[in-house]
Amino acid sequence: TPWSTPKMNDQPKVTIDGKDYLISDLSDEAKAELGSMTVVDQKIANLNQEIAIMQTARNAYARALGAVLPKN
């Protein structure tokens, strides 16, 4: 992602496009947008994890199918 939230001088900061911002210095609107981005990023990570689980399950089903198909 083009942003991250490490700390700067023990104060939470966000890095957006290579520039650091103290979260405490952001406007309420910017904090709300940042919060929304964080929620969406978490949902994307969860969905990616679900996709990986589904791909693993699909591979197992494909192997099981291969084992029960008639041999020519």
C-alpha cells in the first residue's frame, strides 16, 4: 500500500506516498478517511486469506477427482 502507520517521536504517524504525517495533526475528515482505509485494508486482507483457503480446498478436490476418474 502507499501508506503505513508507524510512530514518529512516539506519536502515531501515517506515511502516504513517502511523506510522513502525525495523525494528531490531521483534520477530522482526514482521520475519518484514514480510518475507512484501514477498515478496507483489513477486509481486503481477510478476503485474500479466504481466497487462499478456497484455492487450497479446490486443489484438494481436484486431486480427489483425479483419483476417482476412470483410468484409460
